[in-house]
Amino acid sequence: MTRNSDIGTRSVVVMLFFFLCLIFLGVRLYQVQINRHDELYAKAKEKYTAIAVKSGSRGEIYDSKGNLLIGNIPCADIVADPQIVGDEFKCRKIANLIASELHLDEAKIYERLMMKTRIVTAKDGSQSASTVRYVVLADKVDFADAERLREEVSKAKYKGVYFNECTKRFYPKNELLANILGFTNLDRDKVVAVFGVEKYFDKNISPTKVKNLYVRDRLGRPLTYGDSRINEVRDGLNIYLTIQEPIQAILEEELDKLVEKWKPRAAYAILADPYSGDILAVAQRPTYNPNERSVMNPEAWRNRIAEDTFDPGSTMKPFAISGALDYGIVTPSTKFDCEKGRWFYGGKILRDSHPLGTLSVSEIIQKSSNIGTAKIALLMGEKRLNDTLRSFGFGSRTGVPLSPETSGLFRPLEKWDNLSITRFPIGQGIAVSPLQLVRAYCVLANGGYSLNLNLVDRVENPDTGEVMQVKRGPGPSIFKNPETQHKIVEMMKLVTQQGGTAEKAAIKGYYVGGKTGTSQKCLNGHYSESQFFATFVGFVPADKPSFVLLVTADEPKGNHFGGIVAAPAFSSIGYRVLRYMNVRPNAFEEMAKK
Amino acid sequence: MNLSAKTPRRNEAKRKPVALHNSSVLPATFKVFIFLLAIFVTVTARVSYNQKAESLNRESLRVREKIHRLEREIANLRIEKEKLSSWPHISDKLVALNLPLRTPDPQQVKRLIMIAKDGGIQAPASTPARKSISKRETSKLRNL
């Protein structure tokens, strides 16, 4: 029999127990919610908050018409978590699948998948085993291969294999314009621009990288609520070059023919618009394929047109003579005795390639007489000659966005010796870059207006669609007499006509104004008797040029004259480019005038 | 001795059931019920709303994922197109397939472009539209 007092006692005990439990829970709640709030909140936050590093796309590079020259190709890094992948059998299966799909070494992949722990040596020298949660099985796998493999992996229900999306720089035109475009390398995850346009505009075309913080669910998907910080990434700017891909292709193809025929150590060609200074095409040999890094040779990717200099030789003569014409010192018919090809001046002998008698200024250009040009320069005097050559831009950079760019070698007037006045106008003792020579010919061709060369046409912001056009245009005229340019062009037309030094540069139906250059290479302070630069530079149609074109072969084999080696390449490039540009032949124009 | 077996009644009043006042308990219960119902409805609505939002979020994520994948595919195809349309590739194929390009024969030219005096290109004059002429005009023409 239970007494009421017992029931009452028990009730009290139970109530006390529950009360104590409540007190305990209350204390615990206080501890958890108040005392350890920060610590536990941080722990929970860490677990449910994900950080994703997001990067925009590196800016792409196009030609002026929007043909892609450098782009980003999607690809994937295949990684695995060895703790999730499974046992030996599973690892063997996965390794076999990946190796057979991507033609990789199966043993290596298997080894990585089986790397469950790693021995880690601490700073104090103690060693401990650490579990491995991340191994790279294959990096930068092509998009199509990665997608195919992803399907296979998901079909076979393999766990622990992940496909991390990434992009890699791709050069769809391979060798085309490779020396100008440059390339990038990867230093771990960082893109490093090595040279060329890629390097010069690296800051502009690099995208922004942001860290996004968000609350995620069990599968890692971002939730709509919670404390999240999402920053927008910005893609790099797209660069549109002044290059025209079809013209570039013509230039490269014809330069290849020149290289095949004359086997030079190097060759380069530049084609530019003389009125705007836009470089429409530029090529050099040797070159390289930026998509095949394993066979790349630094000698092949060095940018010769901006970095290298050479003695321009006779291609300098029109500048000195145009100065003499502009100052009114000579006229096209003024006669000079060319001393039968040998002339002593300043204790040194100056030779012509062929013995020449008395020639007019026009004939001096046509026959490329060194002696005649030197005598004209003597009449000009050092100061006028210096001013003339500098006004054409010799000794200063061209403004092309390529780094490094040489400013050439042109001594200041006070450092000239007694031979300088006879040697500089014939392109000896002065070194110019191919770009400088093209710019100077652009000035001659456009009527004497100074300009800078351009390689960039416009810059586009892919996020906003905003386009920034690069400002350009000719500067002031360097000629005082407006007739000077016409006179010098008439003389330069003779060079490609019968009796000129570059008959092979002629283009049927068009007047070509130009000049050959055959310059000895300066080696260890002496001019070589066996190594030459063979150059032809000119513009066409001569009276209203569509372009200026320079072709140079460095140490051609078999012949070394600019009129033999470079002039035919000029002619064939010029013919094809004129057809592409749809330029009317001069003969047609003359008929129309009649 | 007078003994009686009887449990002594202690505190009779306590054993008397307390009279419930229905009129005051029911409204109170109803109020609590309404209060709890309001909480329940609010919480359910919130949970349902959250679930809907999350479901939409998941759907939008799926669509975004799909768009992203398509964009990557397009980027890949664009690069492929650029590769195939580049002149070095075309010229290689021309050589490989022995298909040399040449200028067309005169009889193959279907359309000529007139070059204007100022250098611009003129479209070829289109054939004038036929129009019907009156009998009178026809007779005039015959008389010519």
C-alpha cells in the first residue's frame, strides 16, 4: 500500500529532477548561445560558408576586321580526391579509363590515385603522415576530350574525380603574326606575359580576380539567404590591331618563298598605310608556332623589326636628296661627276658598285650612286643633313607598342667626324630599325607629313561594349617646298623602270616608287665583305600610295643585291595586296584621264 | 469499547471538485490556439516561401550552369572556326587536296563591278523594269 506522502515525495523528486534538467539545459544553453557564441558561430559559418575564387577572361586580340588572333580556349583540369576514389581495383579502373581517353601514362595516374597519405616534414624536422585530398591527374585537357571523359566517368559512377574548368591561351592562326603577338606562360596559376603585344598590354588585357563568399547547402550550391559577398569580375580589354589578316597571310606566304629561294639567316617585311601610319601586316622569319612550346627557339621569337638595327645602305639616299631638293640646293637635273666609281674623300675611298660618269640627281637615285649622293650631302652641309634625317624620324622611336624598341644608332651632330657627312646619306655608320625605315618612307610617300606608326586600332571593353579608338593622323609637313615630294617620287619611280636598280620590283600596271639597299653587315667594327642585308622599300601606286612595303633579307645566299633578292618579293606581295585592296592600275587611270 | 472502521474524512471541502468556469477557459484556450495557429501559419509560410525560393534558386543555378556550359562550347567552336578559316590552314588543305587556287577564266566571270571615277565601287546597273506602252507609243516607235 502506498501512502499519499510517498506519492507526494516522489512527485517532488521528479519535479526536482526535471527542474534540475531544465536548469542544466538553461546553463548549457547559456554556455552555448552566450559564452561560446562567437566560437561556435565561427565554426558553423566556416562549415556552411564557401569561398570561390573567380577570375574573368583575359582580353582577346583581333585584327582590324575582327578576326581572332589570340583567344581563350576552354579546357579542364582533371583532379581527384584519393580518399573518395576507392580501393585499388577502382583506382586501376579510373586510371585505365583516363589514360586510354587522353593517351597518358596509366601507371602514373594510378600512382597518384593511390597516394592516400603523404609524409610531411615539419620545421623542427619531425615527420608525420597527412591525408591527401587533392591530386592532379591531367591538366589543361581539351574541352571536347574533357566533356567526353566527364560523361564516361559519370556513366561508370566513379566517385572522387572532378573536372575543374579553366581556359588556356590559344593562337588559332599558329605562326601568323606570332613575333608581334607574343605569348604567355603559366607560373603555377599565374599568367605571365613573355613578350610582344601580350606583354605590352598585359595590364590592360588581364582580368580581375575576386573572392566570392556565400552560404552553401550540403551539395555546395549557393543559398539565397545568409551572409554572402558576391563581387563581379571584370574581363580584360579586347585589343583590335591595325593588322589585316588577309594581307598578313599574303606577306607571310611571299616571305616564305623568299626564304626558300635565298636561304637568308633572317628576313622581314612590313606593310603600312602611309597616311595613317597603320601597320597592315608585318612578318619575320625565322618564326615559331606559339601553340607548340616544346620546339620553340628564343632566336625565332625575338622581335627583329623593333629590336634589331641594320645599316640601311642606299635606302637612305632619297632622304638626303629630298632634303637637298627642299633646301633648293639641287634640282632633279643638277649634274654631278661620279668619278668613274672611285672617289677619295677625307682620306678614305668611296666606291660605287659600278663605274658611273656624270649623272643628274634623278640618275643618281636611279643608279644608286654613293659618290653622287655624298657630293650632294657635302653641298647641303652637316647641319642641314642632320636636320633632314632627324625630321624623317631617324634616331627616335616609332611609337609602336612593342617593347623593347630600339631608337637606332644616329650620332648627334657634335659627334660627327669628317666622314659622317659622306657616309650617313648612303646609309653607312647609321643604324635603323626596320620600323624606323618604314616610317621614314611613309613620310616620303604621304607628301612629307610626319607621323608615328600604329599597331593598335581600337580597344574594346567586353563588359560594357565601350570602344576606344586610338587617335592618329599625320603631323606637320617636314618639307618647306610642296613640290619636293613630287620631285623625289618622280626620281624614285625611275628605280623600278628600265635602267633602274630594281626593275624586278615593278608591278604591271602600277608606278612603283622605291629604293634598293644592299648594305654590308658591320661585324666587330668592320664592314663584312661577305655578309649583307638585301633590302627593297617602296610604295605603290607611287603618286597616291596605298601602302609602303619593306622587304629585307639578312645574309641571303647566292646573291646579296636588294634589287635581286628583295625586289621580286616586293613585286609579288605588292601585286597581290593591290588586288586585294582593289586598287585601280595607273594605266587605267591614265586612260580615264585621256 | 465502541470501535468503528471508518476512514476519517479529512478536509471534506478539498475533495469537492472545483467548479470549472467554462465561460472563462474556452476563450483563453481559443486565444492560445489562435496564437499558436498564427505562429504555425507564419512559420509554415516562411518555410514554404524559403523552399520555393531555394527551389527556384536551384532551377536558376541549373539554367546558369547550362548557359555556362553552352558558352564554353560556343567559345570552343569559335576558336575551332577561327582555326579552320585561317589562311595557313586553308592553304595547307589546298596543297594536301591538290586544289590550287587560280584566277577565273573570262567565261567564268558572272558579275563585273564597275569602278567609279572617284575610286568607289558602283553596283552594276540593274535591268530597267519593263513597262507597258500604249498603242500610240508603239506606232511612234514603228515610225522611227
